[in-house]
Amino acid sequence: MQQILRRISFSHVVVGSVSLAAALFLVGLLTREDVAEKPYLRIAGSGFIFNYRVADAYYGFTALVQKPVKAYSTIEASFEDPAGGPAHVVTARLTPRTSRYGLRSPPLRGIEADRPYHVSVRLLQNGDGALLFADDFTVTSQISDRIVPPEPLTIGPGYTRNPRLPNGWTAPAATGKLGHSG
């Protein structure tokens, strides 16, 4: 063993280290993702949220920033109104603190089951307003907003029953059907 160690010189160590570094560099070069080929945003998910306790229903999406963008650029989303009115436009400012942004519509009524609702997304650069990204997609609910009561079920911090609810209003049963009791 000592004979082998005596034969290893500094030049052998240098050549071995350089060879290992070159091999690792080549592996990294072959497996890298080119940032220039990625879109600025990726829509990570979307869906409807029904909160019958507070009488709220809305839909939205999560966007991930995949490329460097000027701080305070704007994500602008246009949500179709299920009730048939004009689209709801919502914006979010990009900050250096995060790369994940959630945008959602205001509370909505008129949501129908199995009907796709249109969403348009744009990324506008801070300063000159240049369009960096645009996408259109649809979001479909599996249920209608009939499960949402006309008023919140509870009021105040103590979960007090809302006295403005129609008499006999009940929360959604396990069957998913709502209505008046008795």
C-alpha cells in the first residue's frame, strides 16, 4: 500500500481532480433546464371553493413565476362571471419575497355544475407595461352554488346562529342536497 502511495504524485491528484470536475460539469450541462425556454408563469392549479358557513363561493388559481421578472410587475386575471355580468379583473403585484401567487375571483353567485368558466391571465412588466405572458384556460365546478346559503350560517366570534337566515334552513347534508326542513 505504501508503494502505491509513493507513486501518486501531486500531478496525479491534480489530473484526477480536474477530470472529476470536468465530468461533473458535463453532467450538469447535459441535464440543465434552459430558463429561456420556460414561460414566465406556470399555472399550478385552479378550482372552485365553496364555504357554506360564511355563504361564499369563488374560483381561482395558483401561478408560479419561473423566470426572473422586474419587481412589482403585475399578474392580471380576468374571471368570467357565472351570473352573466362583465368579467371580474383581479391583479397581484410581484415581489422579490415569493414566486407563488394565488389569484381568486370575488364572491360569486350563479355557479352551475359541469360548466366551464373562462379565465384569462396576463403578466405585465413593471415600467413599460410589456406583455410577458398570456394564457387562457377554463375552470369547471363539480357542484352548483345552490349549496351556499343566502346568508352566513353564523355571525360573530362565537358561532352564533344567524337570525337573518330563513326559518328551517339547514346546512348541507352528507348527500350534498340542501333545502328547507319540514
